[in-house]
Amino acid sequence: MSRCYLGALVLLVLALLFAAPPALAAESYDNCTGFITSLPTTISTQGTWCLKQDLATAITSGAAITINTNNVTIDCNNFKLGGLAAGVGTAAYGIFAQDRVNETVRHCNIRGFYVGISFSGAAGGGHTVEDNRFDGNTRLGMIIQGDGSVVRRNRVFDTGGTTGLANAFGIYTQFSVDVLDNTVSGVTTASGSNGYTFGILAYNNPNGRITGNIVRGLAPDGSGNAAAIVASASANLTIRGNDLEGNGGYGLSCDAVSADIARDNTILGFVIPNSLCDDGGNNYSSP
């Protein structure tokens, strides 16, 4: 290779390296059925409802967004849904639906509510909660009930501190719900509450998966205890490939009657790394 050619190639590479990056395309709202522009609000029409700005409310009860029909997607486009102004005594929910099917929440920053998202009711299901950030919600990051639901790639930070009830949960699910690739960091209870803290709790889950999650920073109060992942009244639940870090308490906890299988988990800093979950192998634990 000639020196002239090599010099020209180096100049081309440097030009490309330091060239201004291409402008990013503006956020597209082409798929939006409509926009949520104020709180509180109720969604009664199916379709995709979007945020195009940060929204906040100081309500202390009810819900910022109530979904009153099936097949609704809330896409916040990474904008904020805020309830911090209500304080730690709030009883308000961020997004709420009861006995509905096929509800989706994505790309939302939900903070400062008693419960960030509540999709509840045995008659509901098929929900998707993905790619959201939950920050500073005072009792539960989310409660998701209903067969066929999935909770994935969410970040749940600094949950707890309510003055209403003692215990705090990052992610709470009921029935056949898959909990995949989430981060739960920082679950606390109010001083003097003797409250328990739970990273992920799966209740009455007959055949779901809890895989690829990170749980850390559980801080119960007084005589309370901590558990990173709990499978209660569940069977044939797969708990696999999770990274759990604690300072006492339980890493994994299952019922004696369950057949929940735990394998390939890293469990660090818990007094009891695995309580009654069937050991499927390759679980690493260290106090």
C-alpha cells in the first residue's frame, strides 16, 4: 500500500469519526389514536393513547389514568407520569384497570404513586408492561394480575415508604405471568413500621417464568424481613438466571407444596439463599 493511499485512508477515517452525527428523527405519533393531555383521565376507546409531554397530578386517591375498556396501549414516549406532589401518604394509582384484557403500558416514567400500575382482577389478562421506569412509588411498583401477561425490561427504583401499610413490593404478579429481564433496585419501608420488603412476588402462578431479573437494595424495617424472589401458592414456576443481592433475609423463597424449579441463579448476601425452591442446579450462593 502506497504512503499516499494510506494517508488518504487515514484522513477519510478521521473525517468520518469527527463528522457531525446525523440528526435523529423526531418522535413519531402516527400510531396514536389520541393523546393524554391532562390528569386525571379515563380511557374508554380502544387503541394507542400517547403522551407528548410530562404530566403530573397531586390527587391522593383514585388513578391518574383509568382504563375502562379492553385492548388499550398507553405509550408515554418516555415522558413522565408524576404523582410526587401528593406525598408519601398518597393512595393514588398511576395507571389502573380492573378485569380488562390486553392492556399494554410502555415507555413510561411513572413516579410518586401508591401503586405505579395496577392491572387487577381474575377476569382480566393478556397484559404487557414493558420498557418502563418506576421511581419513588410508595408501596408497589406494579401489580399485574391475569393469565398470559408479561412484565419485561422494566426498571423499578426506590419503592416504598408509604405511611399507609408496612410492606413494600417492587413487582407483584398473580396467575400465569412471565417476569423477564427487569431490574428492581431499592425497596424500603417506613421507619417504625417493622415492614417486609419484596423484590418480585409471584402469587398463584401455575406455570410462568421469572428469568433474567436483577434484584438488589432490599431494606426492611425493624423486625421485618426481606426476600428477593418469592413464589407463593405457585407450582411448576421456572426461576432461572436471576442475579440477587441482599443484606440478610431470603434470596429465593417457595412454598413447601410447590414444584417451582430454581436454576442458574446468583444469590449473594442472603442469610437463607434458597428456601424450599427445588434446586435445578448451577445456583451460586454466597453470604
